[in-house]
Amino acid sequence: MSSEQQNGVPDNLLMPPSTVHGMKILHKSQFSKTVSVPHIICSIDNLPETLKAVKKYLLKVPNLTPVENVEGMTQKRILLDPIKIKCLETSEREKLENVGIKEENIQMCDINLTYENWTAESILKAVLPAGQEGVASWSVVGHIIHVNLREHLHDFKHLIGEVLLDKNKALTVVNKVNSIDSKFRTFQIELLAGKDDWLTQVRENHCTYHFDFSKVYWNPRLCGEHERLVKDLQSGDVLYDVFAGVGPFSIPAAKKHCRVLANDLNPESFHWLKHNVKVNKVIDYVTVFNKDGGDFILEDIKSDMQARWKASDFNNIHITMNLPAMAVEFIKNFKCLYSLEEKPSSFVSPIVHVYCFIKNAKDSSKAAKELVEQELGTELGENLKRVFLVRTVSNNKDMMRVTFTIPEGILFGARKDDGEPAAKKVLSTMGKNKGNKGKATSNVFKVAGARSLKIKNKAKQVAGQLKKLNEKTKQKTVEVDGQLASLHQTLMQQKPSAVTDNGAVKAALQKMTNDRVQQAEDLKKNVQDIDKFSNIKL
């Protein structure tokens, strides 16, 4: 059997005529075609029972009714799909025979199909170059249809626009002509058909959003993800939306009576975010910001989260970071966000939902987890809650969500003078030798080249001197601690009235004072010696 036929029926029987292939200017009249299809005649009395038996075999073509009147108004003609009816199984034939439909009752008739009877998919498949990627899908954003056309389709772009406009309830068809801008997540668009009108309205997850499609980022394919994440939020939760856009996370969260701080760097997104907060009547639950995501974390999240901990007036804290191209890079702002002294008694670890793109990976979930761990400088372990595939962007590109709680050791700690967390310095010194103290110590003095032997000897000398000074300091501390213990025992054995008059006690106190002064001098000298040895040029 030919690959172009099924049971003797051409695959392209219910497709536009082949003569339209390669058409660049739309001529609707050239899409007319006469097709021979099977049909049965039944009486009006038997119509309900007959339709039930042949329902799955009905001819389904846009703007064509498969049930027609015939002469006398006492009978009906039922049009059948020529491909499906040829594939009847024995059990299905028996069902049809039970209602009086035998093979000899199935006749053929000609019908005329026009441009109005073809779907957008079938028209574009018939017109566009074979063997290359076509227009497999498009996005609908309010009254706007958005496509991403490959270069080989540019000669057909206006025909594509007209077809999509005709076959959908849309007023405008646009094409993305460059990649998404990394700063504001927007892209340049061109009008293919319809009105030059970018202001649109979208209804998603029981919320209404207004925005200028040409100036903000909106992806209807993320509707399900918005709904999934918000579903996990509870009334009384706190949400910090670092890259809020026009509010697809923030506004439905506020409708659940979550306290929301929403931020976006794009002034247009910020404008429509404020507008949508008012439109959806959640102004009492949302505070909006227009700043860099890093600054939002370091300033606003830091201060607000600290206040929440002290007040203990919330359930959970969630942080959404939906900027897949670069959101992971902002995780470093949580390192040592607070000093150790700022850790509250009622600490609740925030839950972070960060999005990222993973390309050319055998295991996208593993790669996404490792990407986050690399930015944090530590393994997540039990802090990892979930790694989720949001959607497949292309053959080798996945959009992932990593949900985790920030480890206390990351969130609280001391920073170096240059602003980097002190823990980062320790991690860089340890290198890849986790848990191997011997190897980590041996790398303190880095050696290379012809001078390696001389430098190693010098390093040993310095290390030895430092060790001696350290032991000397420890010994002096032990001596003073012993004296303190002896004095404490003496005081405990004396009566209260005798203690103040005891000359031995006074002498011991004077000796302790002198020893402390001497210890301070010794420690000062040790520090000077340590500086001296530490500054030796290797």
C-alpha cells in the first residue's frame, strides 16, 4: 500500500489542492476542491439511533454540516469520513448492521470544499515548503496572535498572517523578529496582518491583566505554571516576587490574601503591574517596586522578611524568581544577607522558586539542581524540595523550576570587606577536596615552576614558626586559667567576712592582675611575630 493512501483512500483527500503549494500571496478561490465522500440515507425516524451508531465516522470539516436534508424531507443524508469508514472493524460493522446499515447501503457522493472549509493548519501545510519546519503553533494573547517564524518562512509571512487572522477570533497577527531582551524580557515585533494595536486584555486564573504586548513580557504557555505555584500558597503566606512582570504570580496570590511584595525592573511592566493590582482589587495586599532584582533582595526583601520574623504574623515565606535566562545569578544575593546577630528566635526558612533554562542536558533536573548549588556554593541536600519541568522550549532546551529552602548557613553569616560572604573564601580554599583536611592544608602555600623546592622549604619554616607561637599562646592561656581556678577555690573556702580581710587573697588578685598585663604584652608580641612571618615573600 502506498504511504500516501490508507485502504485505497489518498491521505490528501481532505486537504487543499496541491496547486496552492508555494503560494506567497493569498488567493482564496484557488483552494476550491471537489471531493467524493461516502454517505448513507436514513429515515428521520431512525436518525437518532443511526447517528449514535456512526458518530465516530462522521465527516468533520469546518463550516460543513454532515447531516443534510434530502428530497421529500422524510430522509436525511449522513456524510462519512472516507478514511475512517474504510478502517471499520468487524465489531463496528455489526453495530451498523444492527441499525440497518450494511456495506451496500453506503454510497458515494461529490461535495465541493472551499477556502472556508479548510483549517489554518491544513492551509499552511499545503502552502509552505515541504520537509522544513512550518508553523506548528502560535500563541493567542487577547486579540493578538503571536508567531515565531523561521527565516525560510519570511517570504510567506503575510500569507501566514492573513490565514491566521481569518481562521481565529483575532484582530492582530504579529511575528517576533529578534530574541528576548535579557534586561526587560521584551522583543521586537512586526505586524503581519490586522490592526496595529498592542494594548490587550487577558483573562488568566480568574484574574484580568491589561498591558502593552510590545513593551512587556507575557507568555500564555506559562498559564498552567502560574496556577500550579499559586495553588501551593495559603492565606497568610508572604510572597516576594522578584521578577513580577505584570503580575501573573502576585495578583492571584493576593486574591488568596497573601501579603505580596512585587518588583520588576521594566518601567512598563511596573506601570501595568500597578494598574492590574487596582483592576483586580488587591491593592491592600500588594506593594509594588521598580528596581533591579538584586537591589530588591538586598534592600526590600531583607528588611521586610526581618520584620515578619519578629512579628511572627505569617504562615510561610515564598520567593519567586521567574527570569529563566538569568534568575539563578541573583541567588548569590541571599548569601550572608543577614549577620549572625540578626538571626531571630522565630526563624522560618524562606522557600525559593527559581526558574532556569537547561540546554543540551541528558538529565535536565539534575543539571538544574547543580546550577543552583553552584550559585549557592553548597549542596542543597534536605533543603531541596522539588525540581519540576515547566515546559520544553525546543528540542534541546527545557524550562525548569527548582524549589528549595535557603540553608541557615547561607542566609546568616559574616561578609568580607569586599562584600563577598566569608564562607565563599573558605569554600574556594578547600577546592574540590571536601572533607580532606590534609589535602586542603597542603594547598595553603601554592607552588609552581623552578622555585618550587625553595618556596616549599620557606613555607615549612614559616609554618613551623606560626605553630610554635600558637602553642606558646595556648600555654600562657592555660596557666592563667589555672590561676583563676585556684583563686575561685580559695574564695569558696573562706567566710564572706574573712574574704575582704584576707591578705593572701589580695596578693593573689594582685598577681593575677600582673599576669594579665604580661599576657597582653606577650600576645601583642606574638601578633607582631605572626605578621612578620606572614609577610615573608615566597
